Amino acid sequence: MPSLHVAYSFLIVVSGWGAFGWPLRVAAVLFFLLMAFSAAYLDHHWVLDIVAGIAYCAIVASVARWVSRRFARFAAPEPS
């Protein structure tokens, strides 16, 4: 708890969405859906574990983006 199998596959979707073209987006989403389905179907995780993995990934990715945007202005040179 949470399912990190699902969290990592969802992280691929979340972090790669802007960089991937449509074939890789489809492949990433299919991989995520198959991972979530197989985790529950093969009785490795419960559905609540899968939902918690998705929420965990979404929260961590959001915080990481916020931190990187917040501190990116400190690393950028000031215009002269």
C-alpha cells in the first residue's frame, strides 16, 4: 500500500505526456492500464492500493513540478 507498480507506470504517463508523440502516449496509457488491471486481477494489490498509487504519484509529481518551477527562477540568469 500504495501500489508502486501502478504509481511508476502512471509516472511514465504524467512525466512523458508533453514529450511523447501520440504513439508513445497511447503505449504509455495502455501500459498503465494493463499494469493497474493486472495488479488487481492477479491479486497482488487491492483496488484501494491502485487508487492510492495513482494519488501518490499525482501528488509527488505535482510537488516536484512546483518545486522545480519555484527554484528555476533562482538558477536563471537575470536580464541585464
